[in-house]
Amino acid sequence: MSRVSRRDLFRGVVPAAVGVLGLPSLAHAVQASSSPYRRPTLKITDVRTAEVQAHGYQLHVRIHTDQGLVGHGEGTDAVRGGVPLVRQFAQFLVGQDPLNVDFLFERIRTAGIFAGAQAGQYVAALSAIEIALWDLAGKALGLPVYQLLGGKMRDRIRIYCDSQTEDPDDPQAAAKLQQIRDMGFTAVKIDIDEAADPMRWDRMNWTASNAEIDHMMRKIAFVRQAFDKRVDLAVDMHGRYDMTTGKRVAKEAEPFKLLFLEEPVPAENVNAMRDIRESTSTPICCGENLFLRHGFREVLEKRAADIIMPDLQKCGGLLEGRKIADMAHTHYVPVAPHCVVSPIGTMASCHMCAAVPNFLVLEWHWIQRLELWRSFVREGEIIEKGFVTLTDRPGLGVEMDEVAARKAQVPNTPWFEAAGGTRQ
Ligand code: MG
């Protein structure tokens, strides 16, 4: 059908059409014929999964459409056993317009309020779906995902390297830290919790002894001196210890001027986290095991953290992450998202990090899987000198290299197979 120009409409077509169509239909016809833009019309046809074991366990989701476009998302940690959940979510997706991302997210979330949709596995599996929908929406509209989240505030995303190296007695430590220096990171993180510390007197109790705390400070000092002062150092305690230990470690670490001390106590008792924060000048960070905006509300309202760290691959995805970041921004709290996933999920997180004003730094945790990391997407290495530079490619902007990724496939699990067991 030939296109009708705006001039044609007002010369002759309009008067004729008024009588036939009536004004509302006419307005629609004018809009449709005068705009070069056509909103894509897509329908979801299938949702497929693959499972990967890398740094932790990741659930990859692909959402297929009737026009051949496919969106790819990734969830982590709490998604083990999430495949049946994704199959269940598919009933809310197949036949739907994938561009209504937040509607589909909210529909699935509210459908499960009696089935665990407040946190955990349900929200983590939903996060993978949500990210796949954004990838799909970006591809359908020809725009990068950050554009759909409000546009970018920065061109590149600062990454910190979880060094997995902090033991001064490790003969390999110096070489490993040199490698991280050579890679150009501007921030690193180490772990100081140690279940196997020989000075722990009880397997179950997590009150650190004087000797354990000395070991912790020795690790911090060792890594601190290995880097230029301009490189920030963060320290993780993995939410294992009790209040006494948390306060002592935060206080003794003050001279090191850490970027943050992460979860000195478990995150679920917000009052305890706040008490530690109020006892020290060391910035306290928490949130990798909190879910949705609701999980972060009390932390922010009670001023329990200096920095929050939502994991976008499990807390609800990219728009939920943006909403959490915006809520934090009203408390003048920055976000430093937790991130342990492949380059696909990491790039997804980068799109959200680009769109919010209070982004601080994003985690990267694959230093011990460099070969897999660099081959996992067709675009190759995405981190350069400690930063990810965003591109204008539509969607997430990275595509899985299936040959490389399948090296980490969880044995005996489907690999993006349709319900009938076929791959299109
Ligand atoms: Mg942590």
C-alpha cells in the first residue's frame, strides 16, 4: 500500500475521510500516515533456558518472538532449580507484547505473592526474564538498553576486580596481584572471612578471636600496600560474623580508609547493620542478598548502610535495580552492584549503572576464569583498563558464543531447547 503524505491528507483525503471514519479514527489515520516511525508489533512465542556453572551457578533465559527476534537474560545464585519456575512464568509471557516489560514483570511478580515472590529463587528467575525482555525491547526498537532506562549519564562503567587473592603466605599472591595491577583496575576487593582460620576455636560460632582479627588486618595491609593509594580497596566479610566482631573489624580497619566493608554481619537484621555503621568511620555496604525495592527500604530508611549493593541478576533485574538506585539516591546513598555473572549479565548491569546518577562501581568476579570470560560473548573482552565502555548496539549489545559458553554448561541440562526438545 502506498504511503499517504501529510500534504495529501490535508488536500483531499482528510475531507473525504472525515465522513467515513469519524474524528478519533481520523486522528489515528493522520498519526499513522504522517509518522515515519512504526511501533514494532511482536508476540512472545517461547521461553527457553540453559544452565551454566562458572563463578557460581547461572540461569540463562532466551525469549523468542514471532518475528525471529530473541532476547537473552541471565540470573544467578538463587536460580538453581529455577527452570521449572521459568516454565511456569512462560504462561504469562507467550502471546504477549514483549515491549511492555514492566507490565509483564509486575504480572509475574504479583501472580506469585503466595508462592515466594517476595525474594529468593522466584525473584532471581524473574530477574533473568526481565533482563531478556529488555534485550528484546532494545533489539526491537533499535536502541541500547540504557536508552530505554532513561539514557546514559556516563559512557563507561567503572569495574572493581574481586581479586580472590589476599593471603600474604600464598606464594602465588604477588604474581596474582601484579596481574590485577597490569589489568589497570582502579578498585579491588578482597575477602577476609576465613572458616578455616587455625585460630578459630569453634566451627559454628563466628565471634572472631584476637588472632583471627590480626589475620584479617594482615590481609588488608598486604593487599593495600600492593596497590597505588589511588586504587580503592573494598573488603568482604560475607555476612558471617556477630556484632562484636563486626564492630571490632570495622574500627581496626579505619586507618586503611576502605572503599567499603561489606556485610560484617548478616544483612537481614537491619538494626545490627545500622549499629555497626554508627560505630565506625569505615563505610558499610550491604545488599547482595536483598530482593526488590522492598528489601532495601528498611536499610535505607534506618540508615544502615553507606553504600548498597543490589545484585541485578537476582534482585529483580534492570528496571527494579534502577528503582532501588533511585530510592537510595533520595538518601544520598550510592550503589555498587554485586555482580558475579558472565559478560552478558555484566553488560546488562552496565546499562543500568549508566542510567543512574549514584552509581559508584560494579563488581567483576571472573579473574580465575579469564579464558571463559574472554570467549563467552562474540564481542570478546568487554573490560578495558578496569572499565566497560557502552556501545550503541541495540539491546544489551553482546551475544553469547555458544561453543565457548557450553564449556561451562551444567551437565545433563537442556541448552535452549524448545518444550518439544528441539532448537530452532
Ligand atoms: Mg559479598
